[in-house]
Amino acid sequence: MQLDRLIHMANQIGSFFASQPRAEVAEAVATHLRKFWDPRMRSAICAHFDDGGSGLDPLVRDAVALIATERTKTG
């Protein structure tokens, strides 16, 4: 899947959860990505985050940061 499509999809998910309290949005988006995105998709969006995360909405960046941190902890 193309990176620009992943960025768009992640930002759409973030928009969906944006009505929740700000403190809960990142975890809600991260949970959605963990449950419904293929591991290759998560890996690609995390790699993009590691490269600066251009195009990701701020709350989505926070969500991807959570996943990227988990990824580094588990190897």
C-alpha cells in the first residue's frame, strides 16, 4: 500500500476520534491501528513516523508514536 494512502487513512481515523477528550484520542487511534491494520501497514506508518511523520495530524502522530515505542520495546 502506498504511503500517502496510509497517511490519509490514519488521518481519517484521527478525525473520527477527534470528538473524544484530547487525552484519549491518541490511545483510541493507536488501539484502532493495532486491531485493524495489517502489521505491514503499522510497520510502514511507524517507519514514516521515524522519518519525521510528514503529513500526519498531530494527534495521529501521538498515536503512531505509541505504536512505534511499543515496537522498539518488543524488538
